[in-house]
Amino acid sequence: MGDVLSQSQIDALLSAAQAGTLDEEVSEEKKTKKYDFHTPKKFTKDRLRLISGVYENYARLIASHLTSMMRMDIEVELLAVEEQRYYEFNNALMEEDVLAFVDFEFADYDEMMDPVLIQMSIPIIHGFVDRMLGGSGDSDPASDSNTITDVEMAVYENLTSKIAPVMNDVWDTYVDVDFKFMRMEVNPRLVQAMGMEEIVVIVALSVRINEIYGQMNVCLPSEMLDFIFKKIEENASLLNRRKENQTEDEKESIMAQIEESDLPIVARLSPQSILLDDLFRMRPGDIVNLAIPVDSECLIDVGGQQWFLGKMGTFKGNKAVVIDAVVDHEDIADR
């Protein structure tokens, strides 16, 4: 919702209009913006961005629901997500507006919280009601009033009871919550749904039915959002711990499989060249002169890979290899 002008700002605009300096005053007003350092913003940009993503999905889902219900093309788009004080939202409401109260319950939280509030432009309500009663969904601005009759209220309640629970689906990725339509309130400025100084997040959605354009505002109480963000952080922390435990289990499983694997070990002396004719003439028992000392180093292959340097010898009457060092590929290439 747009910023609400205070009485002093309204008086200043009227005075500027009478003096003929309205443009200068307006441009000067745009250059400065008041910031209340005593009450800084509660929600970070990242959290507001998350809410925007959630309600972009909500806009798509209710557009699909409304299109199916009305049997005509309905467009719903996200306009903005803004943090405000509740009194700012309340002051922007008109006496003719209708406020829908939506209750919600968390699976693991029993205490009562402030409700979610939904407000829709009167022309949009008239368009939906006209369509649901068999009309074309068009609204004549010359004949439409800003009031809603009892019959129109009953039809609008039925519509809101269908689109409010759609929020279950968009929040389901983050938390288990159940939204339920409670009641309607007329003249909402006289209804104190929550404390005037309470922090709320206003989600503004644009709605189009035929050639009628309007706005739908969803007021989210900070208490609800605080609980949701807390659950998101807890779930993220739990997921990280599970990943760490899973990684350790995987390491242990891999090491257990490796430990049970059979790997051939081969000790190789330095390579020598011989004539092909000598190779053909070799017989069992022949001695091959490698022309290297008995205590020379040899390469030890494990599973076909060169891993160690050692010396050949005997141990309890069996041929054996003593490992002296671990070698890398550069050392082996130099050899």
C-alpha cells in the first residue's frame, strides 16, 4: 500500500496548490524521507525477498483458482512487499472496505496469534460477485456504489474462503501451517485486529477481471513471520547436521569397503633392455643379469598404481620387500 499522508502534509499540499508552487513542493518532498531511528526495520531484505518469492507463487495459484471458478481469464501479480506499522495499514483503509480475517495454526504451536488480514478493492469485489451470480464480471463505475450488500457479502465470503487456504501450499515448503477463513468485518478502521504499533508486512497484489483493475492486500503479522523464520533456521540447522552425519557414515562405509578389497602388490626392479633373440632362447632356470646392486631400490605397485619405494630381501625364508618411502608421480617420472 502507498504511504499515507499526515494532516500536516495534506495542509502543505493544499497551501502549495493555492500558492501555485505545488510542483516545487512535491519535488522537494520527494528528496527527503523520514526514518525512525527509534524503531528500525525488523525484517532484513533477505527475509522480505523470501516473502516475495512465496507470494509470487501465491499470486500464480490464486490466479489459477479464480480463473477456474470464474471460467474467465483472471490476472493476479505481485506488486510489492513492504514492512509497516499496523496503524499505517489501518489508516489507509476506507470506511467502505471489507476486511477478511484469516486464522492459522502451526502443527507444533498452540498459542493464539494475530490473524492474517486480507483487503480487496471494492470494484474488484463487485466484479467477482457479478460473475459468480451469472453476470459477465463487468462493473459499471457510474452505477456501482462503494457499499456491499448482505448478498454480495455472502458471495464474497465464499470466494475468500476458497483463496485463503491456498497460502497453505505456498508456505508448505518451509513450515506446516493451516490457514482458515474466519470472518468478515465492515468499516475495518473501527476494528482493532492487533496493536497499532505492531510490525506487519503488507503484500500488495494487483488483480484484473475483464477491464476492472484493483488491488488485494495481505497483512501478515510479525509474530507469525518470526515463528516461520525461526522454524526455517531450525530446519536448516538440522539439515546441515544430518548432512554432516551422513558424510561421516559415507566415509566409514567407503573405508569399510576399501579395507575388505583385495589388491595385488608387485615389486619392480629398474627396467633393463635385452635382445629379442635372447628372450626367445630363455628357458626355466636361466639367470638374467640386471647389472644392478642387490640392495638397490625397487618400485612397489599397489593395485596397478605406483605407491612406494623399497628394498627386496627375505623374511623367514620367503621373498619380501621393505618399504622405505612413499613416492609421488614426479619422483617416479624422474626415475
